[in-house]
Amino acid sequence: MSQRRTYRPPRVLSLLREHLRETFWFAPTASLVLVCVLWALADALDTLIVETLRDERDYANLRELMAIADDARTIVTTIASAMMTFIGVVFSISLVAVQMAAGNFSPRIVRIFIRSRISKLTFSVFLSTFLLSLLVLTAYEGERHVREITSVPVVQSVLTVLMVALSLLLFIAYVTQTLQLMKVGPVVDRVTHEAFGALARMPRSAPPGEPPAEEIARISHQGRSGALRDVDVARLVRVARRHDVVLRLIPRVGDFVVPGTPVLTVHGDADHQLSSAARRALQSAVSVGVERTFRRDLTFGLRQLADIGLRAMSSSVNDPTTAVQCLDRIVQFLAVVSHRPLGTVYHQDGRGRVRLIQQVSGWDDLVDLGFAELRGCAVGSPQVTRRMMAGLEDLLQLVPPERRAPLERHREMLVRAVRQSVPDPAERDFALEPDRQGIG
């Protein structure tokens, strides 16, 4: 079904923030720069304290500060020598744990680790503590007379100890999160949460507008092959308004495109011609990458849940309970979108005119993605078939009448597949009995 919607284009900063969340290098790099600035400020403060005490000829307190700094030097030296080894051991073990989780669930859940704020913060603080300890060691001067000393790194040493304390607290949080990543429930819950985030970013309904004019040009993708990750709606709307045209996005977000693939059609007056600068602007507004993201991809969450369920039902894993947990979340997601309009999205400019038309997945597409592959593998597992039957029955009671057809189709195919594969009538009846817990 096709519905019209309006949407306030996202800011450029939000797009940049989303891109940086998909990387693991930015937070540690920024933290290293920040700790250098922090060390410079602490060093200046230490110098100011020494100069103040020396100007006041308060040599007793200055000697006391020097004694404190000498005691702290042993601690800072130990931190500098042990922190890098600690970082290597901790993250080596963590990467092994993530690899095991990816093998048991799906390789796509590794992005959960990459996007994790705790993981980035812990790694950043660990590296910052190591760098700070090295910088503090350079601030220590040799044995000099109290009248000749220029700086006593007391503030820097205290700051290093505080960073170590923060590192220990973050280490506890990091280990807790890594252990959570090994469990099925938190993983599917995180995937479902991100899927709902993509759903929340979808535009709201809008009044019908005029159909677009005839096609006057096509914009092809130029660059590397990959999945269509995102589109800069703000830029596309701005260019379309400036040239008084309507754009239509041909592939859906998540589709794989190759160089030369048409990605945008331009609709307007027949005598209107786009400049080369406008074409470059439209091409640069389409983001293609190696992997899909959740930002505008409505189906990516269901794709990951289905992948986890399929791997759980494989002969190498043989864990139907995990498949049941994935079905729980699939039914939850479909129940939420069951009353939402799906289909074509119409993005408008500030004057309310349609400038960008975008195709999104419809209800039939979401139902097929959620149940088709799992249904094909569930025939030999009564626990999964019982949960699937219960999910389909629940959705049939929730959805409006016009959306019952794909659910009824999947229910009929599931019943037919079980009847053909299970010869015993009692086992067939047991496998087709709806049960929200599977078998319990």
C-alpha cells in the first residue's frame, strides 16, 4: 500500500554522528588528543604552584610537594609499564568472546560491539591513561636543589591515579557488557531496539500531493559497489527545490548497487536540464558502503533476527530455543508496524511541495522476511512450529483486515509443510498447536 508522508530532513551533524558511531577509531583518537591538552593544563598548574611557593619562599611546603611527587613517581612508573600489557590482554580476550558470539548468532552482531559506547569509552580511557603516565614521567626532573626546581608534577600524578581509578570502573562495566553479548536475550533485545529506532525515524503521514511530472533525467551511481546505506534527504530536497524538480529514489535502502546503476530519477518540465554541479550533488547524497546500517533501513533488524534464528536451527548449533526468542521479537516488531502505513515515502520541502519520493518495504515484504526462511527450517522442530503458529495467530488478531492475507498464507504453508513431513497424526497435531513458549 502507498501512503504519503512528510519529514523534516535530518541535520548534517546527525548524519556525521551516525557515521562516527559505526567507526572504532574516532573516540580513542579524540581521547588521546584530549589527554594531551589535559596534561598540558596540569603541567601549567604544577609550574604555577611551584613558582608561587618559591616566590613566597615557602620552601617547607615545596619540599613536601617534592616528597609527594617522588612517592607518586613509583606508582606512575608502574602504571606506564603495566597498562599497555593490560590493554592487550583484556581486548584480546574480548575479541575472542565477540568472535564466539558472532559464530553462534550472526557475524552482523559484531556491529553491536563496534557501536557500543562502553567499549569505545573503555578503550579510550585505557589508552589515555597509558599516554598520560608517559607524559607525566617526562615532567619529572632530576635531583635538583629546592631553589632550582621549576615544576613538581603533583597535579599530574593525582590526575593519573584518578584515570587509573576510572579505568578500573570502566573495566568492570566493559566485562559486564561483554558477558551480556554472549547471551541470546540481550543480543536480540539490542537488535530489536535498533530496529525500532529505524522505524521511529520514518516520516509521518502527510496529505496527498500532486503526482510527479515526466522523467527528464536519471542519476547513476558512481563509485564502489556496495549496499545503499543512507541518503542525505536534506541535500536531495534542497537540490530539488533549487531546480524545481521532483526526485525519485529507485533502489531501496539496503539494496546492493554497482557503478552505473540508476539510483535517482528526476521529474520536471521537459525543457529543464540539470547542470553538472547538480548531478554531482545528487550523486554525493547517496551513501554506499560495505555493510547495511539501521539509520533508514527498516528491514535490517528483521534480517538480523532471521539470521540468528536460522543459525540456531542449523545442524551445527541445534538451538531451537534461540529461534523461539527471535520469533518473539519478530512478532513484537510486526505487531508494532501492523497499523502503520508502509510503502512510498514522500519528503516535502519547507513550502509543503513533494521533492523526494522514496520506496520502503511494504507489509508483505516484512512478513515474508520475518517468517519465510524460519518457516522453511522449522518443520523438524515442534518447539519452533508451535511458537510460529502462536505468533501468526496473535498477529491475525491484531492486524487490520487488509493485512491478514500474507499471515494466512504463511500459516497455510506451515501447516502444509508439517503435514507432509510428519507422518504421525498425533505428532502433527502437537507440532501445529499454538504455544507462545514453544514447548515451555
